[in-house]
Amino acid sequence: MKKILLTLSLFAFSTALMAQDDINLLDLVVDTTTTTTTTTTTTTTTTAEPYEPIAPADTYDWRAHRHSLSVSAGTPSFVSMALGGFSGVFNSFEEGGGHTVIYGSYGLHYGFNALKWLRVGGTLLYNGYKTTEYQSNGHEHTTHFDEIIILGRVDFTYLNRPKVRLYSGLGAGIDLSMDRHFCNGEIQPNEDGETTNLIHPFPSWNVTVFGAEFGGERVFGLAELNWGFADVLRVGLGVRF
């Protein structure tokens, strides 16, 4: 009987140990099969370039080419023609007819950019015309009017761009005018009774109402509207250096 009880006790103990081992084994299986998967999300950050506004067009570099030299042609000023006498230019030639030849105005100009907005320089101009009148008595009267104008000038620039430059200016200097009168080819005394000392100096002035230079930084064209002793309308061509 004791052997039976001992056998049953050992069987129960063995069963209990096996059950405990099964539980531990199950926990081990669960622990090994249950894994925590960590998903690593890689975030790619794109760094945007800083915003840069569009820069305006570069202004004209006045320091690069500070000197300018130009030639021009234009219409004589009303002041200059008044010195020679409007009657000579606008003569109706009622007696025997006649004609007037206006030579025009031609100039040489130099400028130096002292500042970005300020240019100083000088202008040398020539104006002239010739009037021929035929009188009923058969005489031919001819008047030659020639004028040299020397001006110092100051230009104020209010728009300075690589291809366009706008300005206005003032000028002052001296006017050297000479009028000669001929009758049948022989020189006649002028209003002062002179036939030799025919050059008369006058103070001269000019206002450049509007001026424009356009083209490249080295070679440019120009157009001006003037009031005073210089040509009223002027066009020309110049270089900077």
C-alpha cells in the first residue's frame, strides 16, 4: 500500500513539475515570438534657399569712363539769328527776289563726370547763314553772317542707366559774331561804318531744357532741346573714355 501511495505522490510531483515547465516554455515562446518592431521614419528636410529679390538694372558706372567727347549738328538758335537780323533770314525779297541759305549749327562738346549726377565741360559751336537779294536796279546785295559760340556748361543728370542718360544743364560764355555785307561782290560798311573790324563779342548763355544720351557705355548718340545761344534742336554722336 505504501508503495502505491509513494508512486502516486511521485507521479503527482512529476506532473506538477512538467506543468510548471510547460508554463515557462510557453512564456519563453511568447517572449521570443512577440517582438516589438520599431519603425524608423526618416524625414528628409529640404532647406529652401533664402529669397533674394530681383536686383534693379545696374546704374551707369560714371567712374569707368569719366570723359566724353561728341560732335553735333542742329538748327541755329533764334537768339543767334536775331543778332544777324531776322530780316535777313526771313526777307520776302519783294523787289527783285532772292534766297537765303542757312548753314546750320555744328558743335564740338567735351564733358567730365565730376560726380555721378554732375558733369562739367565746354561747347564750341558754329552758326551761320547767307542771304542774297536782287534789287530792281540790278544790284546784288549779299549778307554773310557767321558766329562762333564758346560756352562753359554744367549738366545735371537725373536718370543714369547703362544705356540711357537723361539730363538738363546750364551754360555761359562768349559769342563772337561777324556780319559782312556785299554789293555786287564788294564789301560794304556795316551799321557802325566798319569794313575790317567786323567781329563783335557778346555775352552768351544757354539752357539745356532736355538732353538724352543713348547707346552703349563707350559709344552713344545724343539729342537735346536748347534755349539760348546754342542750337534749338541738336543731334550728335559721341564717345566716352
